[in-house]
Amino acid sequence: MQDLVCRYGQRLALRGISFSVAPGEVFGLLGPNGGGKTTLFRVLTTLLEPDEGRARVFGLDAVRDSAAIRRRIGVVFQNQSLDRRLTAAENLLHQGHLYGLRGGALRRRIDQVLERAGLAERRDQVVDTLSGGLRRRVELAKALLHQPDLLLLDEPSTGVDPRARLDFWDYLQRLRRDSGVTILLTTHLLEEADKCDRLAVLDEGRIVGAGTPAALKKEIGGDVIVLSSSEPEALVAALQSDFGITAQVVDGVIRFEHEQGARLVPRLMETLSQQIDSVTISRPTLEDVFIHLTGHRFEEQTAEAATG
């Protein structure tokens, strides 16, 4: 992707997006709802032409070479694309026909992907009777039927319970290991993003950070300290004047990072105990990374996008 810009009327959905994905990588696009993930996913799947910039998949132009790209990608959309009145095997049969697969070769391929997805015993079960996690596996099997080089997943854990989500990720890791397929996914789930090899963090149509989850957390530079106070603005001013610490008020609490948080906290309590109601100290999480990069909470932005 290079300098992608997409507009919906006067609204900018993507503002100069650039990134690359290595072969065999699990790459995540992390962002709140409304951050630009869905628009970017539509560009990658050749469903939307960017207004500016260029998207290339395997060196092919996403606009000019869209037909060739579609034969090399498998897509699992956020909304279910299965016919719930058909069995798992029947859904795959019709998908195979769309890609020109027929006869014994198609039947063998259906057997392979159902076995790999742990669905061999469910092949003749009507999709509507399957759990959410099993339906997601059928979606994956469908996307993998034509042996794509790139698997694109839009919010893959939507509607899946935590246990099924773990099973789903175990399957993705085995898939990557056994077949070498490259996986690119969008997510607003922080624990899901933590499982990716690398991430691009999106907010309001921009990439505000990129790297491995560990490297992004390391950029924070130490422990995350959260203070609660009845007068947060006064406490922020005291932290600056007494300790030279620049803190910010996020969702009613004071947050800042410090290289040696465990040593600092006793000094804070000794000097500012009358202003501090409580204090917590923790290692950085991806939510802390998002706050550090954007100045606001992840959930807050997601909620605003959902209601706006």
C-alpha cells in the first residue's frame, strides 16, 4: 500500500495509508470502529478503488489487475457469507464451482479443507445448526478452497465466544505453519492483535504506529502509572511542578509512563498523598500504546464511532 486516500463524499476515510506485508506473515490492522479498517479491507479485496495512491497485491495493481488478484486471495468477511440452509460440504461445493473446480478434484479438495479445519465429521451438517465458532471455520474452509496465497480476514472473531476464539487462532497458526499462507486481518480486539506478528495501528484514517506488538509496547518506555484524584487537573499540575512529569487526563484518571515506576510511586505518595486517591502500576498493553499514540482510549473511540 502506498499513500492510499479514500473519500466518502467530503469525509476522508483513509488519509495517506502506506504499509507492506511480508510473505508468510500474520499482519493485523488494529483500530476502533470508524478508524478506516473496513475501507482499507475493501481496497485490498478489490471491492473499492482508492481516490489516490496505489494498492498492490503480489505486485499486481488492485485496480488494473483485480481479476488476477481475486484468484490469489481468500476472503472471510465480517458478515457471514454462508448459505445457512445448506450443509458445510454443499457450501464448499458451490464455492468451488465459482472458481472453476469440478469433479473428483473438487471433492478431494473439499475433503482436505474440511479435515484441516476439524470439520470432517460435520461435513453433512446444516450450517444453521452449527455453533458460531464452527461456522467461522466453515467460512475459513470456503476461503481456502482454491488454495490462495493470501488470506484476508475482516474481524474474524466477530460473534465467536472466547473459547472458540482461542481454537480459531490455534487453527490460523497451524494453517500458516503448514501451508505458508500469508494472513492479513482487521480487528478491534486488543488480545487478538497481540497474537499478530506485526501490526499497523489505525485511527481516524491514519496509521499512527506500526511494528511488532512487543516493539510497540517498548516504545512507551517503561511502566504505565494511573492515578485517580478528586482534582485531576490540579494533580497533573503538581506532577509537572514537583517531578517534571508530563501526564494527561484520560477518561477521568491521570496517566503517564515512567522508566522506573516502582521507585517513583513511593515518592509520589510521600509528596502528593493528599491529592492521590489511588495508584496502579503495570507493564504496557496495546491499549496503553493506543492511548500513547492518540491521546484517547480505544474503547471510547470505538463507542463514539458506533453511535456517531
